[in-house]
Amino acid sequence: MKLKGLSLFANVGIAEALLNNINVEVVIANEIDDKRVKFYKHLYPNTIMIPGDITEEKIFQKVFKEAKKENIDFLMATPPCQGMSTAGKQEQNDTRNHLVTYAVKMIKKLKPKYVLLENVPQQLNTKILYENESILIPDYLIRELSKEYHFNTDSKINAADYGVPQNRLRTIFLLTKKEKKNNFIWEYPEAKFKPVTLDMAIGDLPSLDPLISDLSYEEHLKIFPDYEQKKANGLKVSKWHIPPKHVYRQVFSMLHTETGKSAFENEDDKYKPKTKEGRIVKGFKNTYKRQSWDKPGYTITMYNRTIGSQENVHPGRAIKRNDQIIFSDPRVLTLFEIMRVMSLPDDWNIPDWASEHFIRQVIGEGVPPKLVNALFEELLRLINENE
């Protein structure tokens, strides 16, 4: 049996990156951003990609007609989360919070057998305006869809419980149509995976020094004399395992920051994060922070190229230099390391025209494909069990 589906707010197709391994296929997708559309078409040339704003009636109707014609089995929707995410401003009136209503509109009109709705955990506490009433999004979903669909019992999930080397908490609603045949509830599968640590995911990759962007190259090489050799070793693995660029004051702080610690925890003030003027930066202890080798990675966000954002820095390893202990890899994760932490395949077919900044952003907004596969594998099992 093969399941055919529609993906709304499809991004570049990160969620469906592994679905071809389990006989599940997204046959129609919709995305508003032109660059993401181009990326998606590169990855999935056989999928009908309908570009445009789903809130526009002509685009909505075009998506509906194509999905109806293809007789899709499932709808997957991953609306933008920036209005709710802890990494964003969490503005209740952010228009992006209301995009879920267009997914609901499509569900009610198309009536697919199965639905997957994904977003950040803050969705559970976010209200939208519905029929002149401020209502929590989960209550809105139940009010609109519970007559025709079963909902899963628990909507909170952590990708790390399903073999993804990343603690990525999410809200995922799984819906199954109420009907005489296959009348079952699509619940999360049992979490049987042992945690995949960063050491297991990226510990085999070559160490890299960052490129210091605000020093001359000669000054840079005085600090990192092995830079070119390390860079060459990284490129042997992947063209995406390349040194990130950082300013020296941040690199200096992280050189003296232990694995699993924030630079704000350094006892000596000279190793704490500084402004251009030399003042100690104000911040939280989950910023300017190295990750830990013995745990899954921290949530990959849109800001994954910034040392000063939440737990973005490579764990590093203690090394001795001039009778002083410092820590290697004073940088954020490379794009290749982020791919692994996101459970994307090493040979993920990134188009040559895409910039590193753009790729980092779309990955930060994506859904780990290994988690999506685990959910659909469970759905296929339930379908076979109930036939």
C-alpha cells in the first residue's frame, strides 16, 4: 500500500526527506516563498508544487483541485511558528499564528483520511481570533474537526525519543477520519530508541577552526596555524563541512569555554562575551554556550549560525596550547553537522545555487525527517492491522 499526500507550508521538503523509504509520497505541495519553491522542485521533481499564498482564494482552490484529482490520502501542514516560538517575539496577534485556519479549511473541504499538523509547543497556549472569540488553537482545532476526526491523545512529542540526535520539542496533532473501515486512532508510536548523542552523530567528523572575519588572514593563521589543513580534511567529508565565520572576540571567549558550559560561566571576566567596546555582554546562560557530547543536540533554530544565540556552539575538545588548556572548535556547528543533527541524509541533494545562510534558515524551520518517518510507519502499521 502506498500513501499519497499533500504538504502545506512545505518549506523545502525537509519533513518528507526520508518518506520514499517507507512507501509514503507527497504528490502535491504548496509553498509561498519563491526560493523555497525552487529548492523543493530540485529535491522533488515529480511532486506537483503549487507556488503562492494559500490565503489567496485562487491559490487555495488550485491546491484543492489538484489534491482532489490526485485522490490524496493524507494532509501534512507545518505552518510558520515564528509568532509562537521561544526563539521569536511570541506576539499573539502575529498573522502567521492564523495560518493554521487555512489548513483546517483545506481539511474540511478535502476530507483526507489522515492529517498531521505540526508546530512548536507554544501553540498549545496561543490564542487566535475565531468567530469574534479569542480561543486557544487546540480548542479551535477540536471545535472545527472533532466531529469528523479522531485526535491523538497526547500532542507533545520530542524528536530525540525517535532516534533524532536533537532535543526538539514539538506539538503534533495526528487525525484519522471517523469511518466504519479503518476506524482507529493514530497515536505516537512507542519510543524505543536510545538517545542519539552528539558524539554518536558528529563525533567522527574532522575538527575545524573558524575563519576569523575581522582579522587579517595573517593574524588569523597566527591563532589557528592548522586552519588550512583542517579545512581540507573537512572538505574530504563534505563540501558543507566548512569553517563558519566569526568575529575574534566571540572566538576568544569560546576558546576558553568548556564543553557543556556557557562563556558567561567563565570565572575570569576576560573570557566572558564582550561587545565591540569591550564591555561584558548581558545575556542568559543558554547563549554563548557549547553543547555537550553525551546528550542529543539542542533544538536547531533559524539562528543556528550565531554564537550568541541559544546553545549553538560546537562541544569542542580540551587541548593543551602553551601550557594552557583551551577548547577546540570555537564555532557554531557546520551545515553538514546540522544536517546530521536534523536527521537529514549525508547526501541530501542541496542545489548549488543555495547559499549557506539560506540553507541554515530553512533547516532551522524544518521537521526532522526521522521523526516524520516514525509517525508514518506507525500509521502504515495501524492501517494494515485494521484492514
